[in-house]
Amino acid sequence: MRRKEFQADEQECIDFLEEKHDGVLTFSGADGWPKAVPLNYAWHDGAVYFHGSKQGEKMAGIAADPRAEFVVYQAHAFIPSYFTEPYLACPATVFFRSVRIRGTVAQVEEPAEKASALAALLRNMQPEGGHSPIDASDPRYASSLRGVAVMRLDPESLTGKFKFGQNVPEKKRENIAERLLERGLPGDPDTVERIRGGGARK
């Protein structure tokens, strides 16, 4: 059962999806086995867009059954058991954010939507620009737009779990935050902000 204190609201989920650029798409393979494929994506106009070759196991599986689930996950900090318990290992945990999207995947054929999705993908990977805008009316992009597959996952459900010690008493949670600041690993200061902010950075 999903603990209510870890549930993220829709805007928190969308903010996370816009922040991240890679996730894992799961679907039924054409051979009947479940498949999990890591890929780059863009959250754009309320959907997940990704691109790739027009052939391969991903395309074959989606063609046979377009239902899919997409997961984006970030582990923020490992919390050792001894931060809260001097003897038992059980309290060891990871503070993290994750979003799961369930829906159906459609292949994008309309040139303007295709160009818009690819532009969103490139903004994630190359925010500094340095290229001509991707435009379906630009003849220089015509062959590229025809040759690449662009897929859109239309969400039917979207759920998020942001775990930052919300189930821990406030005094113990603050102790974890202080121990993280003492430890000083790269992700620890950000994790402390999220602990003190209730799970999502405000």
C-alpha cells in the first residue's frame, strides 16, 4: 500500500518530469516478455515524447500493444541505519523522488507535432541552442523528420512518490538532516532542503 505522506501532488510530479530528461519505458514485447527500455524524453504539452528508430523491439512491442508505463526516478541520498538506530539495520533507507505514468503510446505522424516534440527533446539536451530551429516547413529538416520515429505517451494516470522522512517524527527527521550536513556528500544539502520543506523544494 502506498503511504499517503509520500504521495506527490500533480504539480510536483509535472515539475519533476520537466526537470529530468531520462526514464524507463516498460511495455509488452512482441515475444510476450515484459520489456524495460531506458530513454531520453521530453514532457511536452501534457505528454511524454521520445524518439528513435522506426524499427526494433520497442517499435514492434508498441505496435502489438500500445499500453505502457513510464518511470522517472532520482535517488537523492542513502540514509544509514545508524543515523536513527544504534543497533538495528532496519531503518536504513533511501530518500528519493519517483513518478510513474501509465498510458498508451502513439506514433506521431503530423509533421508540425513531430517537429515540436523534437525541438522540446533538443532543448533538454542542448539548451544553449547552436542550431537552426526545428521547423516542419524548413526543407533542411524534411528528410530527418521523415526518417525518425517520434512517439507520444498519452497519460491515463500519473502518480508520484517523494520520500524524505515524512513518516519520521520531526525531531528524528531534523537529526537526519543534521547528520547529512555533517556527512556532506554531493546530494546531501539538496536532500536536507527537501527534508525541511516536506518532500519537495519550495
